[in-house]
Amino acid sequence: MDSFSSPSSGSSSQFNSDVFKDQLKNQLAQAYAEEFLETLRAKCFDKCVTKPGSSLSGSESSCISRCMDRYVEATGIISRALFSGPPQ
Amino acid sequence: MDPSAINSPELLQFINQEKERAMINEMVAKLTTVCWDKCITSTPGSKFSSSEQSCLSNCARRYLDMSALIMKRFQNMQ
């Protein structure tokens, strides 16, 4: 399926199924990304910035970086446990 | 505009697939935040310990077990 073919009709008021599908997928992807980012902010602030100072320290920054990697990894672990892990 | 284009079975199926994907995404996202809180108790390291990994994995599966249990008991309450 070629999602990037241009609309077959020249009229912009014509409903185009491919354009609609692309737009829906894009908007969903954006919504998922925003929700994920918000979760990352909440979790990593909680774990890494325990006593906010006048700036982010080096250790706070590296903690945040590790936190993001771990959270992405955790998402993968959960996803596999739910959908493709061995039967428990 | 041709209204029948919106009701095509192909489009409806596409929308249903995206709905299902959204539900799955929501479930994974919610479980990840719950299990993260339960299992990752210290400052995040450069990798998970094996106990953190199994905790996360167990957490997701036990949540499903619990969900099935709740459904069963709830039906008995009716």
C-alpha cells in the first residue's frame, strides 16, 4: 500500500481515502508521542530531580537520560509480556 | 463530495484497526506506568537488573490474571 501517492482527484473538496488515512495515522502517532513524552517527564522528574536546585546538575541530567532509556525499555518488556511472552 | 466514499468497508475496517491499535497502545502505556512505579524503586541505572526485568514482566502478566479473576467474580455477583 502506497501511503504517499498524491490524491487522484484535483479537487480539494473531494473526499480522498488515502489522504484521510494518512492524516488519521499521523494524528494518532502525534497523540501517542505527546502522551508518551508527558509520561517521561512525570516519571523522570520524580526519580531524578528529588531536590530541585538553581539548575539541573550533571548527575540529574545523566539520570534523566538513563531514565528515558529505561522507560522505553520497560515499555518493550511490558508489551512483550502482554502479547508475545510464553504462556504463564 | 461523494458521501459513499466515507462508508466504504475498506475505510471502516481501517478505522477499526486504528481503534484497536489505540486501545492496545493505551493498555501498554497504562501498565508500563503502573509497573514502573511498582518495580523500579531506585534511581534508574544504565541497565535493568534481572530482578527489575522479571518484576516488570510478572507485573504485566499478573495484571492480566487479576483482570480475568475480577471478571469472573464480578459475573458471580450479578
